Amino acid sequence: DAGVTQSPTHLIKTRGQHVTLRCSPISGHKSVSWYQQVLGQGPQFIFQYYEKEERGRGNFPDRFSARQFPNYSSELNVNALLLGDSALYLCASSNQGNYEQYFGPGTRLTVT
Amino acid sequence: GENVEQHPSTLSVQEGDSAVIKCTYSDSASNYFPWYKQELGKRPQLIIDIRSNVGEKKDQRIAVTLNKTAKHFSLHITETQPEDSAVYFCAARDRGSTLGRLYFGRGTQLTVWP
């Protein structure tokens, strides 16, 4: 059984650039959540999508956006990158009626 | 929104001893409290969770207790082993949204010395 997958694993970008991160949930899971984890801190909620609709948004600027596709995979987009966007971006998969969220391996984004 | 506080930030124990990590939460409506283990460079892994209608849950060497009145919950690891060394995060589920976003504590770095 494949777990949550994310791509790419690592990414280096320059300030002002744009980045797209991708996530595929566990087979059968219809909900995807995105979290940002800065070094030394716990994950912080960015977005949650269920059945292609946004169901929750954290306290992040409009430079952050996301979408979910018919196959339940998801993309997180970040525009006009800042140094402070450097972090591990985690995707979590869950299913309606179940509380458990399972994380992918993350994408390590470095902004220089 | 919910606010989760976690203590201690670092914890060192001798192999075989017990380890306890404590968390408090602010929103009395929160109803689900998972614990994640994150080894260096790896994804957070769900190790145990508890729902608000239960006071205690145990899975082999790990257990979680919940005190709804005091709004705190704890992770207990008995007979610790070096492979238990990792960062542990507690979290609380936001009951407001349909599926529930998680609010995380800042983490506890557990080191088990052989």
C-alpha cells in the first residue's frame, strides 16, 4: 500500500520566484492538507482540500494557493518567494469520517 | 483559534527509563489529540491518538492520557530504547472545520542514552 507521496524532495529557489509542490494522497483518501514546518517548530496548517474544494485556510498570505484535482492529488503554489518561505512543506492525507492524518515525506524548500 | 503548548522542549533519559511529555490546549471544543514522532529528515509518523470521549489509551510501550477538565494531555513512553530518540509533537484537532485542521505543539526532542 503506497503512502502519501510528494515531489520534488528538495528545491532551491531565488527570492521572487514561484514554486509548485505536488502531493498524492493515500489511495482512497479524498482529503489533502498542507502544512509548513520551519526548522525547530511544529507543522503549521496552510490549506485543507476535500473533494476538490477548499475546506480550510490557515494564516498565510495570498501568495500561497492550492488546488485539488479529480484524482485527489494536490498542488501547493507559492508566488513571490521570500527567504522566510524556506521550510519543509508537508502534505497530509485523510478520509472523511476518520480523524487520522498521515504525512508525506515533505518537500524541503530553500529560498536564497 | 486553538493554541497548543508542549513541554519540555528537550528530554534526556537513560535506556529503560520512562519518558513523559505534556501538552495543554486552549479550545475546550477540540476533540482529537494525536501524537507524532519525527526522526531527523523524515516525515512525522502518527504513533498514538486519543479522542475526547476517552481518558486513556495504551499501545504496547506508549500511552496517552487526556484530562478534559484541565485541558491537558500527556504521552508516556515506558522502557525507552535508543530508537525512541526523535522529536515528538502533540496536536489538537480544530472541531470547527469539516475535517479538522491540526494545531501542533513546538515539539520535544527526546534522547535515549544507551
